[in-house]
Amino acid sequence: MVPRRIWPKTTKIYWDPDYDIPVIKPRHEQVDLFYVIRLTEPGDARPGFPRDYERLRRSIVYEFGTDKLYKELFENRFILLNKVPHWDQMWEVISSGNVWGQLYYDPFSTVWRFRLTYSGAYYAYANGVVESVMIDEKPRKGYHIASKDRGTRQVVVVDKQGEVVGLAEKADKGYIVTKVFRARKPLVETSNRRSNLEDVLKYNEEGLEQYKNSSVKFLRKLHDRHPLPIVVSYSGGKDSLVALHLTLEALGEPILLFNDTGLEMPDTVRNVELVAEKYGLRLVKAEARDTFWKAVWSYGPPGKDYRWCCKIAKLIPIARVSRAKWSSGALNIVGQRAYESIDRAKSPAIWRNRWIPHLLSTSPIQEWNQLVEWLYILKYKLPYNPLYDVGFERLGCYMCPASTLAEFSEVERICPNLWSKWLTVLEYWREKLNCPAEWIKLGLWRWLTPAVAKHRIAKQLKGYVIDWKAEYRARLIE
């Protein structure tokens, strides 16, 4: 059994039951008046965007044949999405202080689906907005329930006492139990008021100001101690955008450093140029040019466990430019957050990278969660990357092996020419390694070693056996 990862740092999001909105930083005397949302660690939830609402509605109609549940729980409400472990992409979906379900991407059917939590199932059954089936015995996963077709893919399972005990999905001549609820915690009770972004921003003004003042004070104190040239690493993403704005507030105009890997989506490159122009900043670029595209024919596709690309497309160009520009040192401000990964959660507030030791690096948003970030961006109307509006949660190299198949599907939709270029590379290596078409379709190229996640996906393919040693040897043959 794989041990559960423990996050060194987690974040809390509170919920005001009267105003029915999230709270980022309650006053000390108010804490006991609010609920803490029960989120999967690290709890780095973000606001829902129009694309999320669209996906959510479609997925609910796909499961239940109607959008009644969507209208009850999510329409005209401020929702949060909290990313959770999954073999592709999954978010917990929150409104009115409750986690009602999980929105997830099914890589085999290539559709977005929605799965109820106990809270969602209890509410849906009690209010008659989804279908249900009754079970006569103790539920267990895989149990077949003989029942007439309810006309939906997913139903709530109840026992003879009318208690919600699980979920089932449509199968031949009935339904198969797919989820048994063990923990059945009561719902969070709220006023059930409809709320929007403006309500949330207004309510959290004081909390946002506290986050901002703390970060500005930190940057000023650090620069007083280390009066070096100020360089902000800007990637075109939300984290570095907030870090840049805080730097402008605290220290004035910095130099902007952009690492152009040659693998960025056009919207990202345009955003970097726009931000530099808007704030009148000098822009320095570290350019990898076509280094990756030359190397990939020799090294093969990069993997989560085979990240040769980061060195040649990121570290080497940055090291080269920074040594040429700031050999005597600089204060490098980056948009790094503790809740992005376990490694970043362990990072100190100030550090030096062994590849660029002449730069003293720090992040003023290390303790910020995504909700705080987005409220800050929206309050100050910062020029954020439009890719966030169409469904992206993370930005960077468009074919990064750390991406999900859901994200790849969005890249293909928005930038078909870029994705076609990458497919040409993958097809070359698929033939060379003698792998099935699913090696590309299901993203099995994203691992070189026999990773657990790779096996979890591959076992769905009949007759396909992962032989990573043979694959590794084949990569070495010219």
C-alpha cells in the first residue's frame, strides 16, 4: 500500500453561514462563528470561472439527465474548486460551505463527469433532484442492484430505512454500487443566500489588506537587509503576477525576467509583453529557442520521472542570462507558494538555487492560497493570462509531462497547430518503442519508470504490459 503523503503546510478557508460566502482571514473574535470547510489537503481551493460552471452543468446533465441539481446548488452562487489526487484531473466542488461532489475528467471516455459526495447525495435525495434505488442488504462496492432503468447514469443508493448509503452507476439490468459512504458527517447549515464575486470581494477587503501589508512589509525589510538590484521572475502566470504587483507596491519598478522556453502558449508570451508594457518595466528574456526541439529526437519525450527538459530549457538559459546581467548578485522575487507541491511547502522563505547561487530568491506569497490570490488579482484588476478563463489551472510548457490529459485536451482545442507538432514527436517515439496507440492517447509517455499512476491507467488496456526496461533500451538505440 502506497503511504499517504503528508503536507507539511495546509491552508484553511472559512465559511460565514449568515452571508454564505468564504472568508480568507477572519478576525480573532469571529473564528468560532464560522465553519472551516472540510477540504482535502492542502486545501488550496480557487474560485470557479465561467468555464468551470459550464463544465459543471454539462457533467451534471451527463450523470443525471437534468440540470436540476446544478440549479439547486451552483447556479448564481459563488463556488470553489479544490484540486484533489486523481489519475487525471479532479476538483472538489464547494458552495454554501459544503463539498457537494467531485468534478473530474474521465480519460477513457474523454468527458467531464460529476460524482456526489455524501453531503451532495444526502441533499439531492432529500430534495428529490436525482433518482435513487433501494438496497436490501449492507452495501458493498461492486454489488449489483436489480432495478428498472431510472434513465440516469448515476443514482443515490438508500437502505430500507431511507438512509443514504452510497452511489451506483448504470449497468446491464440494473445498477452497480460504485461508492459506499463510510463517514456520514452532517451538512453545514447556512442561510442559503445567493452570492457573487462582488459580494465575496467586499466581505474580504480587510483580509486582503492584511495579506498585502504583510507581504509588502516582508519585501521592504528584506531589501533593506540586502540592497541588491530587484529582479522579478515573471512567467505569465497568476503567482508571478501577484508577486510582481506586491513588488511594485513595496519597492518600486523592478526588472522583469522571463524564461522563454520555446514551449509556451502564445497567450502566455503575449501576456508577458503586455505586463511589461503596462507597468513600464525593462524586460529581460532568457531564451532556450529550439533547444528542446533538437534534443527531443535524441532523449525522447520528457517524463515526470525524466525531466531532462527543465535543465536545457529553463535552468541553463536562466543561469546564463543572470550571470551576464547580475554577476554581483540580485534579489530575485518569484511567485512560489507552499500549497503548490510538497517540495515547495518545505521551502524556506529565502533561498539560493545551486544553479544560480548569485541570486538571492524569495517569495512574498509563500503562505497565500489560490482564493487569496484570485481575490487580490480581481480586486486590483491585474492583467492576468486569459488562459485561466478557458479552464487552465496551471500554465507553463504546453506539453509538460506533469500536465493532465484534461489540460492536453484544452491545448489541442485552443492551439491545434502546437499540439499537432507535439503529436509528430510522440508518434515517432511510439513507433520506435513499439507502443500501442494508447501510449499517446492515454499519456503513458509521461512516465519512463514503472510508476504507480502509469500502471493504474495501463491496466485498463487488455493485453498491454509495461516493459520499462525494454522501452529504456529502445530509447538508447540510434
